[in-house]
Amino acid sequence: MKILGILSIIFISINSAAAVTHSLRFLHTAAAGIPAFPEFVTVVLVDGQPFSYYDSQLRRELPRQSWTLQAEEPEFWERRTNNSIVDEQVFRSKVEMIKPSFNQTGGVHIVQLMYGCEWDDETGSIKGRWQFGYNGEDLMALDLKTSTWTAPTPVATFRKHKKDKDKGWAIRMNNYLSQGCPDKLKKYVSYGKSTLLRTESPLVSLLQKNFLSPVKCHATGFYPDRAVMFWRKDGNEIHEGVEQGQILPNNDGTFQMSIDLKLLSDSVEKKRYECVFQFSGANESIITKLEETKIQTNGVNPYEVIIAVVIAVIIFAAVIIDWFIVYKARKAADPFNVKKQMDL
């Protein structure tokens, strides 16, 4: 799996695979050639939620949740700051060191490192990950089973052979990802359980730009991010004509996602569909039936326009007929007076 782009890796959380899986992620990004953007950024995430943040402009490692202050002593933040300052220098040098390998000089260049662990609090299983990327592409990854490196590109093969010689470092990192990292993660989940283990249900809406556009089922404000959405027809899940969107973060720490459905505008056909939102591992679902009255749209349905025009024509015709009937009645009652009025 490719390491995400610079903005994605900072602001988009990495989803866990199941409702009982927790994660601790360390994300380092060094950037060159991007105006008004820090040259180095470090973000630590617990279950996709920001735990701490450092950048080369702040020069301080800062907590991002109130419970993180309880999870660690004040000295911890001093150590984290000092470590991040050292990492900043190392990663800046890595950018300059890697560019010649790709025959590059100026321009925008980004070096990224993501490492961390996952812990399933039901089965107790542990998974570690260490990935190194350059300009949005995977450069190297640590195979934790063999404590060796994998390199998907020929340019990175040279660095792989060099890193493979340092078996001691790979073994130490492997031990940390399988022991030290999970221990930290369990501690943080315990301190932050009121936030990390909470559940917030979403607001689900049906949206459509115009009558020819797909119907978008949009859920926002939910937590955690381990959730699924799908469309059903006549009670059965469908995949044809369905486009699944990604889970994205909101500014308040909750998440949003959407799923599109392409179908005919027949209102009778629409009634057979429903959108389903469900947290992973949950039995209950939030079901939203596809009804015309529930669809929010900025466009105008041409069938509604036709109906409106027909109604207007009928009303206009009724007025003309009514006027004609009144006119005939008056003429029959007093033909001289009517003629006189018409002569005027």
C-alpha cells in the first residue's frame, strides 16, 4: 500500500480493520520547495486521533488531546521535543541525500516515514508496520517477519542492500513494534477511553445535484471511523451502479463518508432502494429509505416543471372558460346593455 500524500498523511487517519483494533501511528514528513509549509512535521495518532504534533516552525512537541496530559509526565514532552528536533535534522538531510539518486535537484520533494502498531484487544494479536516513502511513492518497507527490507523500485534497491547489513537496527525496531509500541498503545487507550471508545451516530442525508445525477447517501458526524455504508434494493445489498466514497475526517474529530447510487428517475423504482449505515461489528443499522421527499437537491426536476406547466395551462383555460360563461350569461340576460358596453 502506497504511503499517502503529504496532506493526507497529516490530516487523514488510517482506518483500523475491525471494531476492536486499536492503532498507534508515528508520521514524519520532510518537505522541500513548498512555500509557507513547515519543512518538517511529526504527527502521532492514537486510533486515528491526534495525540501530539511537532513542526519545524513551532519547534515544540505539543499534546493534541486533554487526556494526553494525563497519560504522560511533563518530562515526556521535553524528551519528545528533543527527539523531534533531532529527527528534523535527519530528515532534512535525507531529502538532500535521496534527490541525486533520482537525478533531481530543485522542485518540490517530500520524504515520509510511517511506523507504528495495531493491537486487537479481543484476540490480543499485534501487527507492526514501518514504511518509508519519497514523493508519494513507496521507497522501502521493513519486513517484520524476516527483519529485512523490501524495495519496490530499482533506485531503492541500493539502499535496501545497505540497510540489510545493519541487522541489529532492524531487530531493535522489530522488537519495539511488537512490544514497546503495543505497551504504549494499551496505556494510551486506557487513559483516552472516554474519547477513543465513544460512539457517535451520524446524520444521514440524501443529496442529488439534479434529476440525472446519482443519489448520494451522505453520513457525517460519526465516530469511530470503523463503519460501512451500502445500498440495498428490495432488502438485498447491491454493487452495480454503486460508487463507494472514502471515510474522511471532520474538523471536530468525527468522520464523514458517502456512497452514490446511479438509477433511473422513476419515483416508483426509487422506493425499492434504501441506504444503510452500520458501525463495524454492530448489529443495529441506520436505514434511510430512498423517497422523493427526503432527497435534497439544487436542481429542478423536468417532470415537476412539466406538471407545473400543465397545471398552469389548466388554470388559465379554466379562467378563460369561466369568463366566457359569464360573458354569455350576461349577454343572454341583457343583450342591449352588453352591446352598449362593448361599443364603448
